[in-house]
Amino acid sequence: MERRRLTRASADVVVGKRTTSKKSPVRKTSPARKASPARKASPARKASPSRKASPARKAPRPRSKSPVEKKKEARSSVGRPRKDAEKSSPKKPKSPPKPKVKTIVIDDDDDEDEEILSVTKRSLRNKNYTPDTSQHSNLTPTTTEKSRQTLSRSVSVVAEEYSDQEGEYKEGLNDKNYRSRSVSKLLQSRIEFGGNIGAALLLIFVTGFTLFLNYYCTLIYRLCLYKQEYTADQLALPSTYFNSRISIIYLLFIWAITTFSALPIGKKVTLEDGKGVYLFNGLTCALLTVLIVFVAQYCYRYPMTSVLGANYFQILILSIINAFVVSIISFVRASYTKTSNWNPYAKTNKKLSEFFIGREINPKQYNLIDVKLVFYHASLVLALLYNLIIFMNQLEIKIPSQGPELTLVEKLVAVVESVQLDNVATVASGLTIIYILDLLVFEHHLTYSFELQSEGVGAQLLLRYAIFPYTVTFIPKCVTADTDRDIPIWALIAVTTVFFIGLFVKRASNKLKHEYRLNPLESKNLNLETLPTFQGRRLLVDSWWGRVRQPNHLGDIIQHLSLLPLLYWRFSWPPLVAVLFAVAVLVHRAYRVNARNAKKYDSAWQRYCQKVPYLLVPKVF
């Protein structure tokens, strides 16, 4: 009982302490627990006017908090910031806006050359907000800085993949003259043939070189020896260079080739992207022209072959003049077209260089006449006519005289038996005719060639077309005229074999490339080994294209060199120089194609060169 009473008494004392109305003394806050400025009541927490008590009702007195409640609030406020502190804290300055990037795309060709130069739209003299990623920093970048680095990284990656001036891009980003310097460097990298000075020298050299060689071979059936064909008085006469009759014939010839090229008779090829359609009817042009010459010669008794052979030098002069005139017209005509349609390698601000290279790649008249193909056809057809004349001049046919009645078959057999041929002339002119016919029959293989897709219609191309019939005719003409020394049969067989090897290499490589570019998804092309590029195209590294980088040029060079052994027995300097000149042009073209592809495909072309290290000759060059 006493123990219960003591327990009740102690309980009453405790209860009395809790329920008594007498306030307990407030503890003094320790110096370590002074209220921080952030814990003071902010002005934002004052009662708003809408919350004021009405006149009929007094606002309740705020209840004072006990020390225990204050202690709990203090503990809970350690882990989270107060709302009033967030409102009263100063706002962080916003990160500067990202500089807008303007991209300039310079379209190059074959498709040739996609290059991207990135320049900032705002003035580059302002502060550059993009961090310099080349210098490492120990500071942890903020989210905003990371976004800027991502933008800078993406722009630099694009420049590294598609630009040929990566170093200039990185070094010149903070330079106010970066844009002008980059464009200037880009234009300089596109200059070919030495600019204006090189173009002027080449125009003079090629024209003078061709006229000089043919000056000593004025007639198509005359020996090419270094002896003066004209006297001083004859050289002063205009008739030595121009002939009214042959001028009319040449103009009619060009008009006929232009008309025949516009006829819808031939092989029509549409590019893979559908942006271009080509009509290849060179064989039709050749057959119709030969038919006209045959009719004029044997039906109307007009000595067409004699006129063409006797005025060989005058036709050359007319061809060169025609090339210069059309080059000037094409140069002026391109001034009225959009520069975006120009040849990328003719945007150099060097007028003579642009005139030489050609501003337009495939100019068309009335959307029907392709100027490049017209002059290509004229060059091949004229070369074919010259070699047919050479072949016919050494051909002797005896027609049986009137006598006993013979049947038609017996007459044909008698004619064939009476045919007499010079073996050397037959091989030389016959192989040249095959070379020209191959170019005409398989003309459609030019669809994806450098000549059709990248070469501009300028003085360089048209002058090459003008002199082609004369460089390719030199050897047949000279070896046919010189009949003093015989050439052994084994030499003729060796020449013919080497010629057909070159023909096979050229035609097989061109055929493979044409079929793959035309339809890469065809079943027979799916197993070909290729290398991908950033431009979406693939580089062939299979078959001939896996041995050398320019097998088509290699085959063409072999064909030109195959006829040179004939000069060992019937030597003459002009044919030798002409063949070496043609080979030099082909080698230089191979270098140009390689240089352009290196700029266009960049790292992909470097990988291709590592896989196929030889340009023209395996294991040698």
C-alpha cells in the first residue's frame, strides 16, 4: 500500500509539471545555435492583404512555439533548403547563347568534291564561348559547357570528315580573316595546269607542236621526214593554210556530225540518281558519214578521199580554229549561267585558266545537242576516215575483164583472189581502225568516266579532240608510205598480240566499272570487293581495279606503245614523238584523276591507295 501511494504521488508530481499553467523558463540559445540570416522570416511570408482579418473578427494571436518544436524544425531544416531562402537567393546568370553556325557547302562533281567550311554567323571578334578542347583543364565542366563542347566537337568532326583543310579550320577559328583565307586556300588547291601562265604556255605549245609535226607530213600518203615541204613564197600564201573548198567541206562535216548526234538512234543511258541521261550514237554517226563519203566517191564520182588526203594540213588548221572558237563561245555562254553549275575546278578567278579548263562540264544546246559528245564524235569519225583512206590506198583489187560468162560467185572469188595487201600497212592501219571502232562501239562506257563527268568543255579538251585524228594516224601513215624495208611476220604477230592485250585490259576494266556504277545492287556485282566512303559511294578494289588504280589508262597506253616496234624497221621521228606525246597525256590524266579522288574521298582514298599502291604498272609504278 505504501509503495502504491508513493507511485501515485510521483505520478501526480509529473502530471502536475506537464499540466501546470506556469510557464517553464526558456532556454537560452547557445552561441553555436544562433539563428542564421536564412532562418529569419522573409518578407514574403508576411500575411497578404487578402488574408487580413475582417473588422468583425480579430486576427488570432500567433502561437508561440515550444523549445522542443523549435529543435525539431532546426533538425529537419538541415537537409533541405527553405523556400524563402530559394526566393531570396540571387539568380544565377544564364549561360550565353550558343553561337549560331552557318554551313557553306561547296559542291564538287563526280561527283567529285563535297567540302564543308564552317564559319560562325556572329562576328568572330566577339568573345569565343566555345572552350578550347586542345588544352586540358582540371576543372569539371558544367552542363552548359558540356553542351558547348558537344557542338564544337560535332562541327570539328564534320570538318575533319569532309574538309581538305582540317588544320586551317582548327587554327583559324578565332581569326577574323578565317573565312576569306579558307576560301582563298580552297581556290588555290583547285588550280590545275599551273594557272594562267601554265594555260597560256600549254595553248602555245600544243598548237605549235601539232602544226610543226604535221608540217612535214602534209599529204596523208607522204613520208614523214624532216624536210621542207613548202618554199618561202608558198608559206606566205594564204592558200597554204586555207582552202575555200575544204573549208566548206569541213563545215558541212561538223554540221552533219551535230545533226547525227541529235538523232535518237543509239544507246540511251540514265544515271543511277536519275539526274542525267546520255545518248551514245557515235557508231551511227560514223556509219552515216562513211556512207556519205562512199556515195560521193563511187556514185557521184567526186574524189572525196583524194580531197581529204591532199588537204590534210588545212583540215588540221581548221580543226584547231574550230576548237578555239567553240571554247570562247562556251566560256562566254557560261557567264550567263549560275556559278553553282560550273566546273568546280573553273572557279579560280583566273580567266585564262578557266578558259583552258572549261567552266561547264556538259553544256547542251536546246537541251538536245551535247557539245562534248559532238566534238568527241567528230574527232573519232575524222580519225576513222583518215585510216580508211590509208588502208584503201595500199589495197589493190583487180576486177575481172569482160570475157567468158561468169557467175556472180565466180566473180566474187576472182576479186578476192586478186586482192593484194601490204602486210605492214594492213597491220598498222587495221589495228588503228579497230582501236577507233572500239571507242565508238563501247562509247556508253564513258557514262561514269572522268572525261564525261569531270572534264570541262574548254580549250584543253576541245584542242585534244582536234589533234587526236592526227596523232593517232602518224604511225599508219608513215609505215605505209615507206615500202623499202620489209618487217618480219613474227614482229607483226607480236605487235598484234600486245595491241589486243591492251585492248582487253582497257575494255574489261571499263566494262566492270560501268556495270557496277550503273547498277551496284545487281546480283553479279554484290560479290565485288569495295571500300566505303563518306560520300556514300564505294570504291572498286576488285579484279583489274584491285591491281592498279587506273587500269583503263594502262590498257590505252599499251595500245599506243604496241605500234612503236614497227618504227624499228621503218623509222621516222614524227610518229615516235606523237606516240610519246599521247602517252604523256594519258599519264598526266591518271595523275589528275588520282589527285582529284584524293581530295574528294580523303581518308577513304588513302585506305584505297594502301590496298592498291600502284597507279599504272603493277610492282613498278
